[in-house]
Amino acid sequence: MKVLIITAMFPPNRTGTSFYSRNLANAIRQRGNDVKVITTANEKANDDDLSFEVTRIPAWHFPIKSYFKHLRFCSLIPGNYRKILRITREFKPDAVVLINHYLDIAIPAIYATRKARLPLYISVGTQLQSLNPTRNKILRFLDRLIVGNFIFPFAKRIISWDKEIERYITEVHNKKNASKSAIIPFGVNGSIEEFEKYKNSYEEEKQILGVGAIIDHRDYVYQIQVFSELVKKYPDLKLKIIGNQYVDKPMKAAKVLGVEGKVIFTGELPHEQVLEEYKKSVLHWMMLVGEYVGLGTSTLEAMLMGVPSVSNVPENLFGFGAMRDMENFIHTNANNIKSDVEKLSEVIEDRNLRQKIGQNGKAFIQKYLNWEAVAKQYETMILNDTK
């Protein structure tokens, strides 16, 4: 089978979608399929060590400070349409997978698949939402208007990474588009075996870790509110937050609550250093705020390393109900500080409980969220659709 992946997000960009694109391509290739990737040019790119071919098309880089530093536009360059179509026709894939349809590479991707008469699979890992009610209504309207009329109608399938994304598609888009949705989970970044040397020992009790860029939908304010109560019981405890800082709400919250000396903001760190921080953390707590939530790449990594992980995702996030509160993760509704302080205190004080939750979480990732399983689901879907 031949699969062409088209994505605007690919390493060296350090985003969840970038890692998803690379890992999916590699996993499909490892199953004996022929894979080619088309993505945007990046002066820091080095694709020599990959097991598949990557073609980079010209793009104009317009980083938006404090929002999206990786923004690139490629659809405004006429030659890109011809180039993608030429590559598509020469490669002759059985299917084209578009990852992240909100970026403008979707336009030439749709053009090429229509011209070449190929099935288009759109992988969706992001929802358009805002904490501002008026802005949120506008975003939903624009999503329904633009994506619903000019992108989703050309898809053979819409692949939702989890049930929250599928719920968003169902609630925002028309029935015809929503009926195309199928859930295929995502996997942890990199090789599962790589994480073995970083696994948690359950001996450390002094650091809670949060990994992920600080944005409006991931502002860590609730974590800091809970932490400000925990630190009264555990004076040596600290909260470390790793990731680019796009909003200052958590810094202000730490200052107001008097814990600015206990909350450490590191900015973005090399991945190996992040793994070392997981290793010495008693808990990992990253979550999204808003109407729709998600697990996130960093939580997958933490769980794979056996770190007890806190999240506000529903237990049936992936549709098979395998996540269990206080069994393989720690659930919070993020609306009851006292209750969460009591729950996390129990975990902090009980090494055996930490180990149980951590090891069960690791087993969950290994069984359900590995790239071999993800690639197999893609392969099965495409083969069934193209018979």
C-alpha cells in the first residue's frame, strides 16, 4: 500500500501535530508500506535519517508572537499546486492523509487529490474554541462555514483522535460531514523502548510537573490554585511548568497566591531534559480548559514512564472506556480545589498507590496508544475503503 501524507506541521517544529505526522509516517512505513510526506520548507530541517521520503515545498513564514511561532503559508505560491499534483501523480498513492486541516496546505492538498481522483483522509487533532463566549461563537460559525463547505466535503473519512474531537465535529458540523468521522487514537512521540531508561522510581515526592506551552486553553491556573493548598501540607513541594509562555495568567496567579517562589517556569527545554524531569516527578498534571478537552502528548509520555498523571478527560475519551480514575490516571473536574487537594494528598503520601496508578497507566499506553496499533487501524481503514 502507498500512502501520501500532507502536513504543514513536521519536525523540526516542536508541536504535537509535528510529532504525530512523523510518527504516523514512520509507523505506516514500518508495516511494510510505501510512504511519502509533503510538508513546508524549514531552514532548520534535516530529514536524512528518516525511513521515508520528505518533500518540502516553499512557504512564507509569518510567526505570530505570543500565539503561533510556526505559522507558514504555502497556498499563496501558485507553483505549490503544480508541485503537489506532480508528486501525487508520480507516487500514485492508494490514499492521501491530510494532517491539520486548519492550515492552508489543505487547499493545494484538496486540489491535488481531486485532480488525481484519490481518496482524502483528514486527520483532526484540534478544535477551534475560545474561552470568550462571543469569540467562541464566531469560531464555530467560521469552522462550519469554511471547513464545513470547502474542506470536509472532499474527505473520504474524517479521523478524530478521540471522542472529544468527534463530539466537536458532531456539534459544529452538519450530519453528512459528521457521519464521516471515525476514531483512531494517537501514540506517544518516539519509540516506546526509549522511555524505559527514564522510568519513574516512585521515590521522589517533591515535584509536580506540567509540560505543555502556556496558552489560554492550557493556563495552569487551576493547578497553581491546588498547589498553593498542597504546599501548606508539603512545604518542600514545588510545581515545575515546562513550555513556551504565550500568556502570563499562571505567573500572575502564582504571585497573587504567594507561591511564586515555589512555581518554576522553565520555558521550552530539550526533549531529553524533559524526560529527566518526568523521572523525578511525583505527579504530572497538564490539562486543557474549555468546552472540549484532550489528553495531550506530554500526558502520554508521562504515563508511559509510569508517572501518575492528572487530567480532566472523560474515562471514555477513546471510545473503549479503558481509562479509570485512581486506577490508571487521576481524574479531576477542575472545579473543586478542596476535593483535588485531598485526592492528590493521598497519592503523594502513598508510594504503593502512586506505583499502581503509574504502572497501570503505562500498561494502558502500551496496549492502546502505540503507533503500531494506530498505523494498523489506518491501514485497515484504507484497505477496506479502496477494495
